[in-house]
Amino acid sequence: MSRMASHLSRHLVESKTSELKIVPVSWNVDIAKGPHMQLELKMCQLKDLTWDFQWGEGRTTGTSHSSPTPVSIVDQPARCLKVDVSLNELQSLHHKELLPFSRLYALDASLNRITTFKGVEALPNLVTLNLSHNNIKVVDGLEHSQHLQELHLEMNAITDISRMPILYNLTILRLNSNQLTCLEGIQSLSRLKELHVQKNHLTDLFPLVSSLGLVVLHAADNHLQSLSDTVDVLRGLKRLHELYLTGNPLQKENRYHAALTTSTSVVMLDGHNVSSGAAKPTVAQVIQPLLLPSGDRPQALTDLKSAARKIFYEQIERQKMRMDENVHYLQQKIHDVQEEFRQYEAKTLADLDSCLRYMDHLSLDDMSGATQNMLRDMMARPGPAPWTEPPKVEQDKAASRHSTREGTKPKSQYKGVTEPEEVLKAAAELLSKSRQEEDRDSLNSDLLS
């Protein structure tokens, strides 16, 4: 896809707009006030969001389903509930450019180069924010996102969440595959239900003691050492049902499974169903109720289907994690290739500038017969091109003076010149040679500059 223009046109925006037919219930949107729209600008090679038109005031009065006039997102940006600008080259989000989307509920800006949360404050109604696969290091600047329920920050370079603001409505937080060593700051999220912090550098889970509503915790592949300290933290989380701790040093302890299943409320540990003190049932034991005419068959069927759903969803989750890792790797490769091209482009343009300045000093004889093919051949030959070598002014001056002296009569040849006409002729010859020498020195100086 060719690179998009630096300013996004009205035609482009309208062509990337579609009706949002399914609106999540958690958004609490009045469906009767539709139609509601979504703007998809993913994979457009955008470096920034700059519009070359004026957005409407967002007024929706006077518009109804019976109106024959199609709704334009440009005239009524308040109808846009979801924006997707993923897979671009954005380095930041600007307040001014996001301001038209004051009623936005979901923003996906994943797979970019964003480093801060600046600009998000223009979207106070956000419910879902996806900034995964970016270059964010610190979580800061979300004070105005009080309606946020789901926050995706996986695959960044986050080292600190201590400045996490109080987000009373946040229930899902994804921080996996970052560089966290501590969860200090998580206390600000009192209603957190699902936390993903796998693949970090965590050494303990102490800040989670106040996360009493936590239901799902993914903390695999960290540096958790102490099983007893971990159990002490998790013991107080009475709603915790799913726990993932594989890939931590504490998993090697003999009491690992028993301690976590008997001392906590966990019913699924590392992807496996567990029950206090009971051995894991075999497939035959689970299937058996289905084969016998028993009054418990409906319950057994319900349990079996529930277990099947869990297993399949776990497979989807594992595959999603692998996909995220692969996407992150490919994104980094794409960025490397783009950076390599930018460096090549800058060097080539600098060479072009040097070449053009070099040509300014060519004589007519030097320029005669020059063609594009000759220039291509010259650039393709190994070794530096003439315009890439800095002029050797001192050597050029010496050579110029030597050449001048060779073309000038020795002073001894002017001895005995006494007639007025001969004296004038000799003086004119010396003056002419002197001017030629000055012209050469001036030319070399221009080449150097």
C-alpha cells in the first residue's frame, strides 16, 4: 500500500467509515439513537492523524432512521463510537486531532510507535483502550479515563505502573510481555477482575493483597521465588478462580500444587481444573454419567460442556499469546526495515546535493556527452563517486601554482628587458598568469564549501 498523504481527506475518512452494527452492552449506549459508526484506518502507513477538513459540531438533532440522507461521520463525529488506527507508524496521539471523537467508546492504536498516553484525555468516555505493541515505558496520564473498563498494554516496554491513577471502573488489565519488576500501583484498581502480567520480571505479588475482586490472574514466566509468600497473598483473594504461575522458580517446589489448591479458592491452576484434595477425574469418569440413565445426566452434561468450553478457550488464549509474540517480532522487523530505508534515503539525498554542487563547477567540455546512463554507471562502480570526495584544496593549490609556474617564463628570462614596449608586454603576461592562479584558488574554495 502506498503511503497515505500527510493530511487525511474527507473522502478517505468517509470511505473508511462503516456502521457499527453490534454495540457491547457494557457501553450503555442507547441503540435507538443510531446509526452508530466506526472508523477503520488500520494499515494505512499513517505517521500522524492530521485532517485537511473541518469536523462538524457533533450535533445529531433532526436526524432519524426515516431520514433519506446518509449520515456522514465528518458532519456528525459524535456518532463515531469506535476508531481503529492500528498497524501504522504513529508516534503519538494528539489532543486536537482526537477532540472530534468526544463520545468515542473504543480506541485501538496497537502496533504503532506510541510512547505516552498524551491525547487520550480528549476521550473521556473511553471504555476500551488498546495500546499494545507500542513503545510505552511508564503508565501515566489516564486520570481523565474514568469510564475505562478494559486496558490493553501488552508488548510494550513498561517498567513502572506506580503512577497508575484511580480507575474505579477498570476490570481487565493486560500488562503481559513488559519489563515490570513490581506491581506497585495496582492498588488504584479496586474493581480489577482480570490481570495479565505474564512474561515480566516480577519477584513478588504483594501489591495484589488489596485486589479482593480478582478472578483471573496470569503471572506465568516471571521471577517469583517464594511459594509461601505467594500463597499468603493469594489466600485473601476469595474470588480468585483461575491462576497461572508456570515458568516461575516456585513451581519447582514439591508443595506447589497442594499449597495453591488447598490454601486458595483457585479452581483452575495452570490451565487444569482442580478440586480440594481430590484427584483429577479421568475422561471415563466424566463421560460415565452420560452413558447411564440417571437423573444426574443433565447436570453432568452441563458440567462436561462447561469443561469443554474452558479447554477450548484456553487453547485460544495460548494461541493468541503465540500470535502476539509473533506479531511483536514481525513489527520490530518492519520497524528495522523502515529505519534502514530512512537512513538510506537521507544519505542518498545528501549525495544528490553534493553531486549538484559539484556540477555547478563543471566546464562545458566536462558536461558535453554526459547522460543519465553515464551517471548510473558512475554510481554503480565500486569506490566513491567524484562528488563524494572532499576537495583537496591545499594539494590543488600547490598543483595550480606549479602549473602556473611551468607556463610562465622564469624571472631570469626578463633580464635585459629595457625597452618600454617590452616591459609593458612582460608585465601584462605576469598579471594574466596571476589572475588565472587566483581564479583557480577561488574555484577550489567553492568546491570545498
